[in-house]
Amino acid sequence: MLLIELVICLEVQPPVTNLSVSVENLCTIIWTWSPPEGVNPNCSLRYLSHFDDKQDKVIAPETRRSKEVPLNEEVCLQVASQCSANESEKPSVLRRKCISPPKGDPESAVTELQCIWHNLSYMKCSWLPGRNTSPDTNYTLYYWYSSLGKILQCENIYREGQRIGCSFKLTKEDSSFEQHSIQIMVKDNAGKIKPSFKIVSLTSCVKPGPPHIKHLFFKNDALFVLWKNPQNFSSRCLTSEVEVNSSPTELHGPFSVEEEKCQIPESDRNMEGISCFMLPGVLPDTAVYTVRVRVKTNKLCFDDNHLWSNWSEALSIGKEPNTTFYITMLLIIPVIVAGAVIVLLLYLKRLKIIIFPPIPDPGKIFKEMFGDQNDDTLHWKKYDIYEKQSKEETDSVVLIENLKKAPQ
């Protein structure tokens, strides 16, 4: 008995048969095969399969395997049979089956195909035309996800500069988070360009809508910010940033708000999706504070894809400082400084005279001594002559009067 089992194990198993490949939906590739012929009845068949890069190695009893792959390049699967799930067992000869991408000029295919799921409400995909493409090419985008019954065509084609895009409705209820992906294909209506495929992860391309600031207030020299997060998102699934701009030029932040460190007022506690942030060291009457908030998904619910929402509408609080006082001071200070300089110069000049008195000129002293004396002599001489003449005239008058009186 042991010898029979050993012979069975040493036997080289025959390869699988009827290996075929097909495509379902847009990018779902399915391989199927039949059991090998002439297998020992005591063999518990298992099938070893892997892709050409030897990734995703699987040993299972199923005769079918599928994978979501963007059909932009050739994809090949290799399959072998063996009698157990033991990896050390020697498998049969590998059978290989490939599927090639659609034919066409690679330079005609669109480039930089990217898709963003906006606020869990609609998906927006955009791309650049291929090099060997006519400017009047009419593009069509097709999409499929697990809850759809069939492949759908996107109708809302638009242009933004050089990029061409299309948007379609996709809600949280519509999509299947179990599958976590959506299949995209872009081609032209005339079939002249090579189709382009993309598998979009529904957890790594989410851009939330902007939040809405509900209330700003000051308390205990701190600024409190309350905002409502975008719809369709739980607060725990979002990371927030708060930017505070105080007039005229000082900028605070942005501050990362991963955990709420302030208490939400009682009036807002019953509202869903309310978050809070506190900025300490803020004086209400010194400036006007302008606040805005943005959010992105975090790893608790989605992949951290660094797709921030747009900033919320800015909201301001505070008082402008009194500029009249500063303008008055700007006008008065130069006048005060100029007056102080003049007083200081006068004081320094007076101080110089006291410390360093002027030295008299000897020549001027002698000039005053002799020059003034001669002037005085002349003065007195003139006075004597004037006085003598006056006296003689007076005597003459008296004499005449006496003479007139005598004949009587």
C-alpha cells in the first residue's frame, strides 16, 4: 500500500486541458480549464496558477480564475495540476494562456487618465489626447462596477483647457465597497484610436466637498472654530486643517486637526458632523481673524490619498485696531523730536559759552581807552563854546534893555 502511494506521488501529473481566456465587463479577465486526462483516481487534484511575473500564486481545486486587469498590456496566466496542496510536490507541465490588448496605434491612446470620486456623489475622469490623434476626435468613456447590470456610457463630456473629461453619478449606495473598484475604458466613436483602460480604487481617489464654518467665538483668550463636515462622511473618517489669518499680514497655520481638543457647545452637540478647533493665545480686540477649513479622508475609512477638499468660505471675527491713534502719533512724534533737537542745540550753545567764555581782544581795550577820551574832550570843548556864546547873548539883551530904560 505504501509502495502504491509512493508511486502515485512520484508520477508526473498530466497537464490541464482546454485552457481558455475571456474578458467580462471591461477589465475582468477569466481563465478556465478542464482536469487533465488519465489522472489516477486516488489523486486529489489541485491546480497551481500564477501570472508571468510569478505573482499571485494560488493552489486551489477550482478550474477557474479571474482577475481585474487594465488591458493596456498583454496578460498571461500559467496553470499546472498536482495531487495535493503541498507546495513541495512536483506539479505537471505548465500550460500558458495570454490575452492581448485591443489593436491600435499606441501613440493614439489617451494619456494621463485619472479619476476622482467627488464627495461620494459623482466621479470625474479626465485625460489628455494621444499624440497621433486628430483634434476633432470624439471620445467616449465607458464604466462598470459590480452593482451595475451592464456597462454604461458617460454622457457628460467636457473640455478644460487641454484636458478632456466626463463625469457620471456614483453614490455610496450605488458602488460596491466589497469590490473597491470601478472599471473605466476610453476610446473614440470611430474606432481610430487605441482604447485605454483603468481600474479605479474607490478608497484611494476620494475628494470630499468643502466643510461649512458654523460659528466663531472667543473664550478665555482663545479662538474657537466650529464647522460642519461635508455630507456622506463621518467625522472620524476625515482629517481637517484650519487656517487663521489675522490682519494685516500675520498668518497662523494651517493647523492639523486629527483629534478634537475643544468642547463643542451644548447647542451644537446634537448636530451630526460637527467638529471643533481651539487656537489659544488670541486677543479679541487686537485684530480681525479670518478663518477657513478644509478636509481630506484618512486611513480609518479610506486610503490617505492627499486629496484635500476645497477651502471653506472664509469667516471673520474680531475688531480692527484704532488707526486714528497711530496716525496721530506718527504726526506728533516728528514734531516732538524736532523741538527736542532745537532745545538741545540751544542748551549746548549756552553750555559752551559757560564752559568756554570768550577771550577779550587787547587791541580793542586800548582803542576804547584812548579813542573814547578824545571824544569826551571834544565834547566838553564844544559845550564850553556853546555855553559862552549863550552867556554873551544874554548879557547883550540885558544891556539893551537897561539902555532903553535910562532916558526916562
